Amino acid sequence: MLYHALLLACCLAALTLPSGGMGAGDLFTSSANIYQLYSVEKNLASDLETLINDHQVKLDHLRLVVQQLRDAPQPADDLHLSPKESFSVIERLVADRVHNLTSHDMIPSDEDLAGASAALLRLQRTYEMGPDSLMPNASVSAYHRIGRQAYKQGDYASAIDWLAQAADLTQSAKERAEILDYLAFSHFQVGDLQAALDRSAQLLELQPDNGRVFKNVEYYTHQLHKASNGTSASGSVRVARKANYRPDNVLGRDERELLKFNKLCQGRKIYKPSKPLSCRLQHFNKPHLFLKPIRVEYVHEGNNRLQIFRNFASAQECAHLREEGRKKLSRAVAWTDGAFRPVEFRISTAAWLQPDHDDVVTNLHTRIADATQLDLEFAEALQVSNYGIGGFYETHYDHHASRERELPEGDRIATFMIYLNQVEQGGYTAFPRLGAAVEPGHGDAVFWYNLLPDGESDNNTLHGACPVLQGSKWVANKWIHEKKNDICRPLA
């Protein structure tokens, strides 16, 4: 009843009542004014009917949204998500502006959608895949949105791939015109004048009065005519895509190393050892390891050899760490510009578990000490990280690349990383300078030294987390520091 009263009050307030000095409480004194109230009734009925119709349209849309939300498929868990499933659920919730209708704190934002679009482009560049492979049978809006994100990044070649899909599928003349406009300029940016002309001509058919596009058509035609006569177009006309273009290279790494990184992420073999690499069972003369020794495989030889500890953590321990980490996850940060902050070159979430968090974490802490033969008194807490759609960590060092952050416990002498699930596709840990990569194996752990035996930084340990192509990736990192390990480090 209160709602109806307020609604009626709003409608009455919008009406123009008879003037002439008559105010509220005085209308009854004049038959002329009373007679005009009959007209007010008719106008009020019309206004209320318009208001009802407007609300009905909104209610019909909300009912459609409700049905779409109910009909949307839901994967069994987060370990098997495809790029399309990850992107689609974010797009649905953002596009329908559900955050305006609910106070739920897990509703994604426009920034989440832009991040998901950028993640798909990262997958495309790293694994050399097209839209059909990454997002088969996706919506026009998805192809359009991701293409616009590539355009915004300046990745015009990728923009063409996605926008062309959207242009072929859209049924809206207005949307097609917008897509063609971006497509034409993208073709121009990569130096394909003929394609730029063709797309501009298609746009001109939809918008014959568009003077800007008409001038572009004249310009492209003129430049193509010059080229056909043997006169090369000027450098400003054929703006070729730069050979070293890479929007993911936030840290400005060497392009050759980034190409190696991509090859390693794709599973290509680069490193060729001078002799067969070994594997063995280790018990380190510890009684409790005699019956269940640690399985060690060597992935790289020399001072910076990589070691894999097979089946280091059980499936139950991995599941426990994932669940404990899930309770505390927040955006992962990195040290940059003198502080820890979220960065574009590290896309993941992380949680920290102290050694005494519970029995499982305590037991793993002890087992890591056994496997590495290092003292963990000054090691960092166990960091549980989760990588989602296109989640990655650009090539970096675990040791301090500079001495601006000297710590009393010393630098990170070694890294011990446990893979907490089987990643369906992608998610390798790649070392471009070593030419080696480690494929995530459920329960396996990888170990390497970040410092040389003399304590100097080993820059050959530059490594990165390859983007997750299919599913999810969970890892647990233990960073071990120099203090108390300067004399007990085993000889490499």
C-alpha cells in the first residue's frame, strides 16, 4: 500500500493543477476547480498506464534474465573450466547489469570483463590459436568485445581475427557498421590496403552519407593505384605490424627469450642435454624415508639443474591445500616501484599458510626440508596460488634482481613448488634461458636453486608461468632463504 501511495503521489506531482491562487485545501470551495478535477482523473489514468507499461517492459526483461541465469550450464568444478565457459559467465553477469539489482559481492565488473578479454588474447598469442579454437560457437557480442580489446591494445592482427567473426555473424546493421569501421582501420594498420578498402566499401553501403568513410575509400583507392603503377606507398600508408610487438611483455624482456618462452609453453623441446638425465630414489639416510623414499628426476644438468619430485603430495593433501587456500585467496602481488602491488604481468590469486596452520601444512613443511636438505627456519610461509582464465606470470626471477630489498634472512636461495592439480592444458613452468619446461603433474613438485654456490644470483633461472589454456591451475610455493643455508647447501 505504501508503494502505491508513493506512486500515486509522484504522478499527481507531475500534473499541472488549476492555478489562480487555489492551493491544497481550497479546491473544494470552487465548482469550477472541482469540475477540472475530472480532467485530472483522465490524465492521471493515462500517466499511470504509461508508467505501468514502462515497468512491464522492465519486468519482462528481468524475467528473461532470470530464465537465462537458470538455464546457463554450470561446470562440475573449477578444475575443468574452458576459456569459453569462463568468459561467458562473466559476460552474462556484466552485460545484464545484474550488479544494479543485487548486493552480492561476487558480481563481476567491467574491469573483470576487460581482463577476461585480455586473457583470451594472451592465450591466442601464446598458443597461436584462433577464435574458433578458443571460443567455438561464441556469441557475436563475445567476438566483438574481444576484438575491440585487441584493437585497444594495439594488437590489430588479433583484432582482425575476432572482429571478422563478429562481422560475419551479426544480424544487426548498426552493429555490423561499427565492426566494419574497426576492421577497416585494423587492416590499414597491418598494411593490408586492399582489405581496408573492401571493408570500408562494405561500411559505405550501410552508411552512404558517411563522409569520413568516403574519404578513406578514396585514399585507399589512390594508394593502391600508386602501388599498382610501381610507386610504393609511403611509410605512413603501409603501417606494418612491428616484428617485436608483444603487449604481454610488460617487463620488457628480450624478444628472443619471449619466443622461446612461447615455444616451451606449447610443449616444444628446446633443451638437449649433453648426456642422458638421471632419476633416482632418495632417502638421505633418514629412517622414515627408507620405506617410502622420495622419487627425484632431473630436468636440467649443471648448477641450475631442475629437479622434479614425483608424487610428493598425495591427492588428499593437494585437495586440502586448495580448500584452505580458497578461504584466503586475494589478488597476487609483486614487488615493483618499491612496494608490493597488483601488476599486469602476474594474473593469479594467492593465500599464505603458516607452517603451523594445521597438521597437513606442518607435515609438508617437514617433508620439504627432507627433500631439499635445507633449513626452513627462515623460509617464507607456504603460498597457495590459483590461476584462472589465461592466468600467467610473466618471466621473472624469484631471487632479488637488485639489492634494493636486502633482508636479514638473506635472498631466496631456492624455490620449491608443488602442483596441486592436473592442469588439462597449458600452465607449464618454463625456463627460456635453460630451454626447459616442467609440465604440471598432480602432486608433483619442482625444485631449483635461485643462487649459485657462491651466493651470486643465477640469472639463468628466469622463468614464468605459462597461461592456463584449459581448466585451472593450483600451486603451492615455498621460498627458502639463505640464512642457515650458506654452509648446508648440498653440492650441485
